[in-house]
Amino acid sequence: MATASVKKSRPIQSDLKNLLLISSKIPSPAVLLAAVKSQVVVVQYQYEESTLQTLRHKIDKSLQGKKIALIGALLHGQPGKCNITGRDNKVKKYI
């Protein structure tokens, strides 16, 4: 008896977008924005006023349900430390 295998449909790689987060702490973002390719969704946010939850909401709104292949983040920090938002210093798990 032959069995049929069902393949799950996956998005075609070219349909996926890339996400780039840019903190307001990054100087001269206009130079970076000029170099961004069309498949990149850019989310700029205000470091001092953002929480992880408001940043997540802004990302969800910008993606409009699209799937992403890669995430890049332009943040500031010190050696061994990366600062994402200024309003909460807690590590939160969003799964």
C-alpha cells in the first residue's frame, strides 16, 4: 500500500522580508536609511519612550502579518551589554 506524504507549504524565500530595528540613539540614521533595500522593513523607534511591549506592537504593525527571514538591530550599549529600550530594563520573554 502506497502512502502519500503531505508537504507543509513554506513561504518562498523571496516572499520573506527582513526587519531592521533602528534606535533613536543611533546618530545619523538617514545615511543608513538611504542604503536600505526594498525587501527590508525598517522600524525606527524612540529609545527613551519605548518599552519592549510598545516596540513589539510597532514591529507587528509595521510587518502587517508578513513573515521575516532576518532581523537586524542598530542599538547602543557598552561592551557585553545591548540596550534595547530606555523605559524597562527587564528581560521579557515573548513566545
